[in-house]
Amino acid sequence: MIRKTTFGNTKLYGIITLLFLLFIQEPKAYNLKQIANNDNLSNSSITCLCQDEKGLMMIGTCDGWNI
């Protein structure tokens, strides 16, 4: 006897596959460096961070942008 797969079963298999793929990814290593005002940071209050495609970090503070 051939059993037809319903849309509900297909959706469940898709969700299980997606969750499996999300959990098998390897963790990424991060390089962190602590900076301070004496490292040419214009203000100690950081409002945003941006990184370009070359890896250059741009730091937005209350007193402007720092590169």
C-alpha cells in the first residue's frame, strides 16, 4: 500500500531539517580588542558599530565617527 505524504508532514520534515542545519554549524572565533579614550576614541559613549567588507571597524560616538 502506498501512503501519500500530506503537506503537514512535509512542513514538519522541513522544519526539522532547518533546525538540524542551524545547530550543526561550527562556532566562529572572534577577535576582540578593548579600546579607550586615550586610543584616539573621541568619546567613551559608543552609539553604533559598522564593519566594511575589508574588516575595517568604524565606531560612532556622541562626538562623531572614529575609524
